[in-house]
Amino acid sequence: MSESTLSIGVLMPEVLGTYGDTGNAIVLKERACRRGIQAEIVQVGLNDAIPEGLDLYSLGGGEDTAQAVAAQKLRADSGLVKAVEAGRPLLAICASLQVLGHWYRDATGQRVEGLGILDITTDPQGQRAIGELATEPLIKGLTQPLTGFENHGGGTLLGPEAQPLGRVIAGVGNGTPKGATPVAQAIDGAVQGSIIATYMHGPVLARNPELADLLLARATGMELAPLNVPGVAELREERLGAAGA
Ligand code: GLN
């Protein structure tokens, strides 16, 4: 943590904030504050410069048109790339996952250049993946099933530099671009360096406190004491049940 207050950036919520994804920052702030760690949310709008020195970054999902606007902004402003190069944790959801890749093609087939900080590419799947998504986590530090809601047309392929976040138990996850050979085991998300990206909305951190705490631990460098938030266990049970997981 750079200062005494943990700074949590929410980038371009005007265009990247579907399904309450901006709530991820609220969860991070709240879980920090309840442990006595001072935290603040820094909203970075479309017309603001992206600060490279925040402690933690959160990027949400977006529809195709909004997503292209966000991609253009992120290509023009090097702040986020510098922050990731410096190892600052970044959570990216759905459209943002796609934008952080080398490129993506939207529903109309238009190819949009991404940031290339995730070794992934995205093409339309041919049909939208909509519904509950549940996965078994594949990264160190996570032991509990992940639960979220997905709604995306894109299917994402991982290159060798990117690792999946989870193995799909229910739902689609990264899916398969139309015409590509389906992978033997369905996976969700992409993890590379300090980036954790997933197709899960929810907001994902409200549903998966373990993931929120992993990001907080990385951002603060602290070992965090367990935190019991009433209702979260019931929410998880209900949503994982709804997914049939
Ligand atoms: N527009 C992208 C897609 O449909 C991402 C959607 C989202 O962020 N929910 O694939």
C-alpha cells in the first residue's frame, strides 16, 4: 500500500459498469474498512487521466458500443498499463477482460485493438452466453467455488502467457469462438501477472469474498484476518444452488 489510505480505482464507470460491477470497489473498500484499513474509492471518468499510482484497480463490463469507447480511451492513456507493469492488482470483468487482450471482435465482426496485457483474443461465439456461471478456482489462494452471472457474446481463447481463473462447473465461461474447436475442459477468465479477469458479474466480489480478500491482500501486502459478513454464506449457497453447482 503506497499511502496510509488504500486507493481503489474504478475506471470509466459510465461505460464499464454493467450489472452493478462498480459494486466490486464498494466491496473492496468495505472489507478493508471493517478490518480497520482506511480505504477510498477513486472514480476515474472517461475524460480523466488514469492515475498509475493507485493501489488496486477495478474495471467492469459493458455493451459493445460502450466497450469500444473504453478500449479507445485505454489505448490512448498509458496509466493503466504502467500500473499493471508495476504489479498493481487489477480486477477486470467481461468486456474489460476482452479489452485487456490483444484484440476482440464484437457482435458485428468489427475488430477492436486491445491493450495486449492479457495474452487472449476474443471472437463472437455465435450465440450469447447468459445465466449463472460457477467454477472451481485454479489459482493459488482460492479454495472456494466461484459464483457469478454471465452475459456475453464473445468467446475467448487464452495464449500461453495467460492462465484460466477457474474450471467451469456450470455455465459457459470463456466459451468457444464460432468455428473454433471446443476446448476439452471449459474454463473461465484469464490470470496474468497482477491481473485477474473473469466473465462473472454479480458483482463477483459480493458473491466471492475470498477473491475480494485475495486482491486486498495483494494490494496491502497484509495477511488479512477472517471477516464474517452476515448473509454472504447464504447468498453463495443460494446462487451456487441456482447454478446447479
Ligand atoms: N460486449 C461484450 C460481449 O457481449 C461484453 C459484455 C459484458 O461485459 N457483459 O461479449
